[in-house]
Amino acid sequence: MRIALLCFFIPILCTCGRAPLTTEMATVVGTVRYEEPRRLLTTAFNITPADSLENAPVPTLFASPLARQPLAGPGRFQDRRTVAAPDSLRGTLPLPGNPQHPFAVAFPAVAIDSLPARHQRSAPLVFPVGKRALSEQESLVLFFEPNDHGTPHRIQLLGPTSSPTLSVPAKTLETVPAGVYQVYLVRQGLHKDSTALLRLSVQTEFFTRSAPLELWD
């Protein structure tokens, strides 16, 4: 932070004024990935301008500090931990105007338990994926991995949706050949926020465990 003093002298009168204080905006780009089978949460942040962080505390997640990644470059932090699936991400970020600026990002869990074990391809595949509908910045990807080690397939459903119950149209489902698959879901989201101090962009991914699904004609 710099304070500029401008003084103008004229005969008899001296007027000294101070320019307004300015705070540089920080840009934070993050990625968060949760793998349900391993209960593994991986978080990475890239904060700029990095020179403002030289003597600042590191970011925190759930009150625990993230590790600096000097080999990846200044302003980069990462964390890996084994936890139960969180429904939101909360922590602090070191900003030029606030060394412990709080942040919160929604991180809705995904459930694969309601996926049927057997389904006819000519009918829509309808199933709930959790407690929250997809927002405009979210999507759900279904990955189909054949038991015979053939070519995997994927179907992406885009938000927003009106409810947490999603439907794969029969026409879309028929692009996946009949067979037995291991299926897992990935809920993807892009969360953005902007304040006077911060421009935040966080990409989230929630990977479920796999479940068997037979598609038949």
C-alpha cells in the first residue's frame, strides 16, 4: 500500500493533501476435487499478485493451513486430506487488504445409490443425485466403463435443473451400447465471486464411487 503526499506551495499559503488509499485487488483461481472411494479432498489455489504474499499467512481450509508450492511458482498452495464429504468449503485467503479474508464455496455431494442395477435403453434413465438441483454453472457427467474393457462412454447433463432428480433421455442413452458397465458420476461446478478486494474463481469436481449398471434392449 502506498500513500502519496502531494504538497503545493504558493506565497503565504501551503496546502498539503493526501491521495485516497488504494488496495490492489487479488485474483484467486482454485480447483477442488473430492474422490468418494478414497475420501480424498484435493485443493489447489493460485493467488495473484504473489509479491503481496511474501510475509502473509497461507490460505486455510477448515481452519487448517494449505502448503506452499514454491516449485510450482509463487502464490501457489495445495492441500490433500482424507475427510468425509463436505457440503461446503470454508476457509481464509491472504489478500493485500485482509490477511485472513473468509471465503465459502458450495460443494454439494452426489449420490449414486439410487441408480438402478438394470435399465432398458429405450426408456429415460431417471434418478436423484443428492439434495440440490444443478445450478446454471454446474453439470453432471455419467461415465460408463464396460466390464469387458471395451470403449468407455460418457453422457453430460447440463444445469440448471428444477430438482435434484435428473433424467437422461432415451435418445441420449441409446448412444451407449447394450452391456454391463461400471458407472460413476462426476458433479462439476464453476463458482465465481467478486468483491472490492477479491476476484474468486473455483472449479469443483465430486467423483462418486462406481456402481454396476446393465443396459439392455
